[in-house]
Amino acid sequence: RRIEKDLQCPQCDKLYDNVVGLTKHLRHIHDTTPFKAGIVFRCACGKETVSNNHAYKCDQASSAVIIPVQESINYKE
């Protein structure tokens, strides 16, 4: 089974298949956070978050998508 890598870093072309990997990449490679990078993760359950904490708690988190902060219901710049 091939895993789709559809979470793209907003600052480079690197792709990830999960929120945890992308969040770590942003912190370690670009020295930033998802919020500072202008993105929010929206889980399949509907929860919006700017961290990877929700990914550890929700079995639907593998279906998360990236949305711009401006389109978020809960977060505004």
C-alpha cells in the first residue's frame, strides 16, 4: 500500500504524509512554526490546530489538510 504524501511544506517543495513530520520539518529546517508559516491543519474530524498535538489523539488525523490561516475558523493572524 502506497501512502500519499500530500502535505507540502509552505516554504519548500518537501512533501509529508502526516502533520507530525511536517511540523518537525518546519521547526528544524525553517526555524518556524505552522502558524508563523501561515498554515493551519484541519483534521478530518473538523478540529483545526497549529500544532501536532491533535495528531497523537485522533485516529482521523492522517487525513488532515493544510489551510491558510486566513481561512481558519479558529485562528486569525
